[in-house]
Amino acid sequence: MGESVKDPVCGWEVHSHDISALYLGTEYGFCSVECRARFLAFSRRYAGHRDQ
């Protein structure tokens, strides 16, 4: 099935990259389109760049 990753928005384990986004050269996987949309709206916060 592949490697699992943690959805950066909700913290759920994601086992595929069916729903994903690329940000600053890193691919992030999401459990839903809603989490992906929230990530895209607040990418710096969810990618760990809070003070930039």
C-alpha cells in the first residue's frame, strides 16, 4: 500500500497521495479535499513556517 504520512492539517494517517499538494518542493498528502483546501489557504502555518 505504500508509506503512510500524517495529514498536516488534521493529523490523520494518510496511506496514499491521491489528494496532495506541493509546497516549497515538498509534497503533502491529505485525508480530504477540505484539509487540502485549508492547507492551501494557510500553507506557511501547516508546513511549519509560522513566523515567516
